[in-house]
Amino acid sequence: MGDDCRRQFGLYLARLRRHTGKSQRQLAALLCALSGTQSITRNEVSRWERGGRVPDTWLPFLAAALATPETQLRQAVAYARGDRLAQLPGAAATFAQLLPPGDPLEPLQARTGRRIGADTVTGLAGRVHGLRLADDLVSGGDLIVPAFRELSAAVALHRESTYTDGVGRGLLVQIGELAQITGWIASDAGRLEDAERAYRLGISAARQAGDGPLTANLAGSLAYQWSNTGREQDGIALAQAAVDEAGEDAPGITRALFLDRVAWAHTRAGEAQPAIRALGEAHDALTDEAGGEAPLWAYWVSREELEVMDARVFTELHRPLRAVPLLTDVLARYDATHARELALYRSWLAVALADANEPEQAAAEALRVIELSGDLTSDRTAVRTRTVLERLQEFGDVPEVRAVLVDHGHLLLAP
């Protein structure tokens, strides 16, 4: 509980900072000015926001810098310290608290809500896609509250309103799509249990709606989370089940996505040949025009994204001569506004360069990862930053690497 409470406190503190429009560096400078010292650096602010340290003695200055009542910050610190009576101000409720008990998709026997039509479903679809687009630019810690709110409202709409069978199916599809992006956001925020609940809810909704590709997308998303959190064999089984669920008639672009997740699941289990075979099948699927029009939720799947997964697989399998050229090429063309993805992809490049015995270049990439992820409330980038720093420790006698570890080694201590 302690680590989770500190992590949630860090996300809360980062939201307050961004609300004032300050970067971590700007907040550190303001705290130094307010306190009359020079002991607060951007690295220290980063420690607080990652949950590695709680800023007890700096609360009066933080309150002034963030335009937040000191009593509210003290309550937040008590929460971070594990005080069971303390509440984190403005914290998102857990997914289980937001949804009704039992089967959340079971309509109420006596529904009292208004009758809804196709326009309501269309409006919900627009908000769902807006949340997806926001996730391209904003980290999970900043999106988790609106995502939970939208999903809870959509489930209530399904339970309480009246509608035709067609509208009901459309509503279930949107609940499934919303559950997928909500699960992804929750996972990025480090809320893995809430993410799994969201994915499972979405799978139920998508199956009731008879939408095989959407069901597969949700199952594949959960498989990806399992593969990254110590359940490698379960991840393989579920990722392959997602491919089977979608079927051969699914749009090629969606089958490419599902096969990429199979490749990653095998990679995490250390199974090189099945992983590389799945990568090839993913590229073949991407060029297959059979299966009809791709769903809107697959808008981001492209040849470049598949090449990134290729490179990630080769990095994990310690084949840097294949990984480095792919990542270098993709990163040269990647949208600079997608800071989280840039940080993640550069983290794999840093590891691949270290594997290629190029520690100076790896150190330069590590600095880019740290700079890109410094203002993000993303558990994914925090984990990858630690992975890069751990990999660099082997080269501690190289001056460029030693400088990175001296300046940023504290990030290894984060939970």
C-alpha cells in the first residue's frame, strides 16, 4: 500500500503543477526563490512526482507555488505516508467504486431513464475518440479521472435508459471502445487492477454486441498488460485467443495489431522464433485489403508502428544490429508532439545501443528519455527510464555514462 500511496501522491502533485502551467524546472526555481535556498532541483521535483520521496518540509513553499491550501497538501502527504484516515484530495475513485455491484452491464429491471436514440450513441462515439486522441498527447495520470467518469456515465446510460435493439448494440460497442482506452490510460497511470477491470468489462460489452475485432482488441490489450507484468504465458494464450476471436475476416490492419501483440507476448517469454514469425504475419496482414474497412479505433496502426514493435522485439532479444537502424529511422520521422511515445521508443534505442557496445550513444539517448519523460505522469515511461539506467550501470567507467548516473541515478530508487 505504501508504494501505491506515494505513487498516487506523485500523480496528484504533478497535476497541480501542470494546472499552474509550470514545468518541473520552473517549479524547482520558484521553490528556491520562495525558500531562499538553492537546494531544490528539477530532479528533486521529479522524485516527488514519481513517488520516490515525499516533500514534507517544503509544503509551505509548495502551497504558495502551486496556489493550493497548505492544509490540502498536508492531507495529501498524510495519505502518501499511509494514514488510513487521510484522503487524497481530488483523487480518482477506483473503477470498482464507480460501477454498480454485480454485472454492471445488466440493465435495471425497472428503467426510469429517458429514451435515447442513435444521436446519443453518435455523441458518445465522438467523446470516446476524443479521449483516444488526447491519450496521444497526455499521460495516463492526467486522463484517468475523465476516462473513469465517461465510462461510468456510459454504463449508467446502458442500465437506466430505454432504446431500440440497434441503439443498444451501438451503446455496447461504445462502452467496449471506451473500456479499452480507459484500461490503457489506467495502465499508463500504474493502476493495473483498474485497467484489468476495465478491459474485462469491455470484453463483456463487445461480446454482447457481437463485435469480434473489438473483443480481440480488448483481449489483446489485457494480454499486453499481462506480458509486461510477469504473466508471460497467460499473455501468450490470451494474445493468441484475441487473434482467433477476431477471425480471418477481420480487417487486415486490426489483425496486424493483434499479431504484433502475439509477437510481444512471445518476446517477453523469451521465445524468439515464434515472436519473429508473428512479426512477419503482422506485416503481411497490414497489406491485406480483405476484411472491409478498419474501425476508427485502429487509426494509429501503421507500418511505422509495426517497425517500432519489430525493433522492440529485436531489442528484447538482444539483436541490436537489427533494432538500432529501425528505431533510428522511425524516430527521425516521428511526431514530436507525442512525448510519451518518443520517450518509450528512445528507451529501447538506448538499450539497443548499450547492447551494441556503444555506451556513449546510449548515454545520450538516456538523457533524451529522461528529458522527455520528466513532465509525464506515465508509469510506463518511469519503468522504462529505470530499465535504461539499470542497463547503463555496466558502463559506469565511461565518462558520459557516469555523468548520467550521477545526475539521474536517483530515479533508480523510485517505486
